[in-house]
Amino acid sequence: MATVTLPARPRTEAVLWIRKNLLSTPLNVLLTLLLGTAVGGAIIALVGFIADADFTILRVNLALFVVGGFPRDQLWRVATSLGLFGVMTGLVAGLVWSGAAARAREAGLPVPPRSSLRQIARRFWPVGLVVAVCLGLTQTLGPTISVVSALVLGVVANRIGQAVPHKWRRWMWLLALLLPIVAYLTLTMSGIGWDQWGGLQLNLFLTMAGIVFAFPLGILLALGRRSSLPAIKGISVAFIELVRGVPLITLLLLGVFALGFFLPLELRPSGVTRVLVAITLFESAYIAEVIRGGFQAVPPGQTEAAASLGLTAFQSTRSIVMPQALRATIPAMVGQFISLFKDTTLVAVVGFPDVLAGSGFANTQAAFNAQGLARITLPFVALIFWAGCYTMSREAKRLERRLGVGER
Amino acid sequence: MLRIVAQLVAVAATGLVLYILWFNLSNNLRRLGIRTDFEFLDQPIGVRIAGSDLSPGSSVRKALLNGVRNTLALAVVGLPLLTAIGVLVGVGRLSTNWLVAKVSSLFVETIRNLPPLLLIFFAFQAVVLRLPPARSPITPFGWLVISNLEIHVPGIASGARASTFHLIMLLTAVAGAALWWWRTRVEDRTGQPHHRWLWSLGLIAVVGTVSYVILDRPLTISLPTLEGRVVTGGFGGLGAFFAVLGALVLYTSSHVAEIVRGSIQAVSKGQTEAANALALSNTQRLRFVVLPQALRIALPPTINQYLNYVKNTSLAIAVGFADVTLIAYQAIGNGQPAPQTILILMGCYLMFSLVISAVVNLYSRRFRLVTR
């Protein structure tokens, strides 16, 4: 009987990969086993939880989470402003691309390709996921229609932005920046001021308004901190360090309970205005530090070169240092935007109906009270924040790479 | 000349703004009949403070001090914990084990993109409050007592001669430090290997063991035990304390992990290659080349995270843990003047921030790279 020698079993790539990446040393074998068990258990528990859970509380309260107490017969205003933001986003993206393309053509470089649908899907899938989840929970057709039309409008505006002739680009930028104001007016024209806003809408509004109001103040403070004049520098440093040394919640308490004392009694700022003042003060100190970082990224040779060209200090700051500094701050500004977005949930503590407070409201409704449903509503809110922050932080990293900030 | 004028204008403008604010404040407080001094600190707080033996009749001052103590408790327990988790996860992200690296990045990318307040709410409402009620706590492993009101974990109990033991250990630590310094000097002068670790830790271990035996076990690990409804021994805290602690430790450690990963990666590859060229072992390379440089890069942003952690403990107000912010909030709610109360509150946090920065600055001065 002839013995048959089996050929050595071929090591497939998968086996090699597992050996190298999971089982290379005894310690790694142990870690893989322990973590593998834990991860497996967690996945099974998660799947079981999602299969068992009853999402009625989200279905019934979806509007509460998204717009809070906004009058339900005025929701078309929210839909319209959503469309306007879609147009703005598309237009800005298109203008940025056509600007880059124009510069590339001028320099004789290949024109950068437009982002393909797949690239966009890869970059923004978390936001898409949240929108899909929300639309899956709706009971009416309205939200789906408005989201789809906002998307379509965005795509159209994007094409317009890409094709716009050079001499009109400036005006298109202006138009794009005016659109949020139009959206704001759409929301408030019927007398529904920001005091009646709530839900995610309030969080987004506070984030955007906080950054927009705090930005000029932040630039002034950053310039002040860099100033060679001791008095101005001292005032700026004192303000920045005082604000950065205290938690946002203390400033919110100051805004809500004590702001009125610092103003003439006849002037009674409304609740959200008080919060906005606190957020603006808080944020301006942080933005000042971000911008200071941008200033430090501008090599001193630039200022010296400007001086040797005979530019005054003001001219040199305005046209040499500032543009470079602000460009270098873009990624850090996105980071600041993310952290403010997360911080806006603090208004729930001082009694404003933001999206996180919405979870509490839903859990105390008669139909859902005392059933421990926070384990459903809080992860839903978490998903919204996670999608927004994760997407933005990845975009910030991408911008950082493209602008070459932080490269040595 | 222009410079002086500009500064004068700036100072005058700031002074004017401050004056207007102060003018309005004192005017309004007078018109509303609210006192402008700090006499209210001696008035009763008027509420019962959970987890303390203060009565509603205790003064606002005492209640605030109790709040400061609670805030400090969160900081003292949390800071070492979050550092440990952050370092583990940060190193884990660089692990050659694929599963470890993936799980670590999943942790970091999930937790740091969520609002800390949401994490606290979740830890309290979806975890702590769903534990068994206080009348029938569970005792897993026999060394935890858990209910939705209080959680007890093993702690350290002091025996009769604990203070003597503490004193001895303190003196030994000083002696160990002196020994460390002496061995360093010996190496500098003679070039003999210093063996600092061996000398000073050896001394501490020997003296520690001997005195522990002689003093007849001055410190023991005490397990919480349940007798009826009363828990004795161990370290106990309100469920809200553990919710805030757990949520914030996880949140901040995810940021620390990113710092750790970034700093290790920021040590340039050439350093590793140079260490390999010198035939240093893996451990030596990490110990003498990579980690010292990474630590220097990681220190400033880590301090920032420590400060953020302490500031974020103010979110305890949302789940009713009596930190200094909640006490101030309750005082205002009970009609104490808001401007002064908030001023004191902000002063407390400024103090915490200053102390942490000062301590770490002292420490980091030794690590600073001397540059031009």
C-alpha cells in the first residue's frame, strides 16, 4: 500500500492574517479571547435589545425631539428653512469647488475632480443614517417630502455654484450668506420668536448663533492678547482666563438668574436671549484662543516682509497676517463648533426644552411614565449628536490635511 | 503717544462698561430690596442635602463647603481613574492586535462625540435608577452592595494604629526620595549605575512590610456587608455620585486616549530608528526614548482635560448630586441673592483651576525641553 503524503495545507491569506493580527503572542491570544467574548456578548445583547424594544415613544414624540414646542400648524416654516439651508450648503460647496478649479486652471494644474456620489456617501453616512432613522419613525409624509426637496434643492444649488461665471461668484457668496438670515426671518415672521423654539432646532440655533456672535468678539480678544500694549493685553488676558476657568453652567446660571440685575430693570431679556448672552461670552474666550493659535501659525517672516514693504501695522494685520491666520484656524474652529454643539445640551439644566430635555419630557408623559424608557430615548438623542459630531470631526481632519495645517 | 492714548481709551472703555454694570447692579438690588453684602452666607440653606448630615437649618456657608467637598471627591477619585483608562485605551489603539485596536477606537470615537450631560443622564436614568430598589439591594461577588440609591464598593478601613502607620510611611517616602536623589548624585559623580528604583522602592517596601506587621495590620481592606438594611464597611456613595463619576471618567478618558495616541505617534520615526540602531531593546526604547518625549508632548493637553473634567463635574447638578453648583443653585432658588452666590461659585471653580494648573506646572517644569 503506497503511502500518500498529503501536500502541506495551503495557508490561506485569512489564516495568515488572523495569526499575525490576532494571535501573534500569548498575551494577544488572551486579549483576543477576552475581548472577543465581550464584543460578541455585547452585539448579541444589542441586537436583542433593538429587536425587543418598542419605539412608540419615539414615533409619538418625534416632533418634540426635532422642534420642541414649535406650533404644529406652522411647521411649514421649519421645512422652508430646512430647504434654504439645503440651498446654502449646496451653493457654498459648489462655489468652493469652482473657486478651487479656477485657481488650479490659473496655475496650470489639473482641475480637482468633483466629489462623486460615493465619496459624499462615505463622508456623510452618519448624518444620512440619522435622517433615515427619523424619517422611518414619522407617521406623516410631510417630513419626508421636505427632506427630499431640501436635498434636491441642495443638488441644484450645487450645480449652479459650480457653473457660476467668475464675475458673479462674489455675489453668489453674498447670496449664500444671506440665506440663513432669510431662513431666520421665515421662522420668526409669524411672531414665533426664538423663545418658543425647542428640540434639536434650539440646539442648532444656539450653536450657530453662539459661534456667529462670539466670532467678532473672539477676534478682538485674540488681537488684544497679541497686542504689545500692556493695558489692552491685560484686559484681554483677564477676560479670557476668567471665562475659561469657570464651567459653562455657572455662566448660564449667571445669565438666567443674574443678567437682569446688570441691566436696567425695564429691559427684560427673554430666556433664550439670556442663554445666548452667556454662550456668546463663554464661546468668545475659546474662539479667541483658537484664533491666537492661528496667529502663531503665521511665520514671523510674513510680518517682517510686510513691514519691509512699508505696510502699516493695521495693513499688515488686515491683508497679510489675518487671512493666513484665519485659514489656519478652520479645523480648530470646526472643533470648537463641535464642542459648542455638545455644550448646548446644558441649557436643559436651566430649564430650556432642547432635544435632551425632550427625552425627559417624553419619559414623563402619562403614557410612558415610569417605564424606564430613558434607555430608548437617550440613545436616540445620542445617535443624533454622535452623527453630527463624528461627521464634523472627520471633516475637520480632512480640511486639516487639505490645508496642510500642522504639517512640518 | 498713540500707544498711550489707545491704552487709555481701552482702559476707559472697559472701566465704563464695568461701571455701568456695577451701577445697574447696585441700583437694581437696592430698588428690589436685596442686600449687596455676603451676610446671606450665615442664613440657613433651607433644604436637606442628600448624602450629608447637614440639616436644612445649617448655614449657606456650611452647605457650600459641603458642596466643595463633594466636587473635590469627584475630582480625587476621577482623575487617577480617567488617566489610567485613557492611557490603556490610547495605547490599545496602537496595539498590533487588530481586535484591541478596533475596540479601542470604537470606544474613543463613540464616547467623545457625545455630550457629557447626555452620558450622565444615561448613567443615572438608564443604569443607576434601574438597579434594584434600596430595600432589596443586590450583593454581586459578595464585595459590592448595589441599590438604586447607594452603591458600596470595597474600601480601606483604618485600624487602631493607622495614624502611626501613615506617619511612618510619610517619613519613609521622604527618606526614599532622599535616597533617590543620593543615588542620582552617585551616578552623576562616579558613573556607577544608580539603581534608583531598587534603592528607594526597596526601602519603602521593607519599612512598609515591617511596620505593617509590627503595628498588627493598621489598614485592612474592608468589604461592605449588608446587615438587614444597613450597610457597614467599604466605601459607599450615592448612586448619583457613581453616575456622574462613571460618565465623566469615560468621557474624559476618551479625550485623554486621543492625546496619548497622538503623542506617541508624534515622536518622530527617526527616534525609533536611532534607538534600534543603538541596539536598545524594545523596553529600553520605550522607556528611554519614546515615552519621555511623548510625555512631554502629552502633558499640556492632558492638563487641559483635567481642568475640563473638574469643570464638567458641575453637571452633577442635572442628577441631583450635591456638588457646589447644585448647592449654589438651591441657595438661589431659596431666595439668596443670585449675583453674590454665582460670584462665590465661579470663585470656587477658578480656585480649582488655579490649583491644578499650579501643581502640574511645578511638575512639568522638570520635563520642559530647553529651547532657544
